[in-house]
Amino acid sequence: MLGDLSGVSKIFVITGRTDMRKSFDGLMAIIRDTYELDPYANAVYLFCGRDSRKLKALHFDKDGFVLAPEKA
């Protein structure tokens, strides 16, 4: 799914309901504007959908952003 995450220093669980239709730009805006975090940091950001059974993970690696949906 996300590949090798052994070098990730932090995992953030973004609280609240996230519109799962959002892509890179929308999720980056939440990370940056709402939580004042750096989306380019060595971290994985987990977002939860409305029904709490779906997750999206956003991670920046050496090749760019990886956006991985996980369905229940």
C-alpha cells in the first residue's frame, strides 16, 4: 500500500470527519491550515471518513506524495 514506512518519524491521526473526495491539495490544506503542520515532513497523516470505516493515508516520500485509500 504505502511501501516502506520504516523511516517515518511520526504518525498523525487527523481528527474529525474528512471529505474522502479530497485529493492531495485538499488534504495538504487541512494539514497546513487547520493543524499548522508541515505536509512535507517525514510523517504519515491518517484521515477518517464520515462512516469511520474508511481511511486515507498521505505521506511524502522521496518521489513525491503517496495517497493511499483504505476501504473497509
